[in-house]
Amino acid sequence: MIFENEKEQKEKFAVLLLKNPNNAYDVACRLYPNDVSRSMFIFNHWQSDPYVEECQDKLLEEFGEEHFLPTKAELAREIWDRAKAAYDDDSFTKLMRLYADVLGYIKKSDVNIDNRQMLVSPKIMILPAIEQASEDVWENCLKEQQRSLTLDPASRS
């Protein structure tokens, strides 16, 4: 690439470094693919250059950090390349599943989770205070009480 001046080179380096912040040497080599000594100089000196940092700050403020993240296609390409180079079937399978998920080949079920609380009316037995009643009277009182407890709350009165 041919640049008019060093300022323009640093601006280009700042943009490329935002897109690939963990590999400044690769960024420098992309600016000067046929000049290893110039790439090494850029790699060693421009990462912490005040003008480069200022350019990055302005770019981040203007476009936001997400602007410099890979696109869906770039992400899919990276996963695809890694899957093709996978060293075992398990890694290949996981990467291909991720690839299919990123591109939307895996259909997600439309599951609606209802987190609303439901009113639960427990069935309880309240023992009536029947003193010295016969067993038949006692049993009939309990049956009547359970019948009234199991009725719809709106119909109780």
C-alpha cells in the first residue's frame, strides 16, 4: 500500500488494530506486506503511539466498539476454517454445530416459559370440634367438610 504520509499510515494502523487488537504484528504486515523491517518498526513503535491511541479513541467514540467486531460472515468463515483444520472428530463436530448455529441452520423451538405464579389451594382437613360424637356422626361431619373444601372457592358460602 502506498500512503501519502505517516499520519495517514497511523490512521490506517489504528483502524486495523481496532479490528484485530491481539495481533499488532499481523496488522503491521498487512500495511507493508513486502517490507519486513518497516512492519517490525510499526509493530514495535506504533501500538503505544499517542496519535494512534487518539485515532482509536475518536473512532470508538464515533462508531462504537461493535463496529470493529467481525461480521456474521467473518465469524462463520473463521469457524469454518477452524473446523476444516480440526484435529479430531469431536472438535470438528462442535465447530460445525457452532457454524450451523451462527448461520441459522439450527432451528430454535419456540418455547414460551410461563413464570406466572398459579394460585394453589391445598386440600386440607380441618377437624371439627365434636365432643363425644359417635363414629358415624364423626365420619359424616368429616365427609361434609371435605366436600365443602373441594368445591370451587367462588361457590362456597
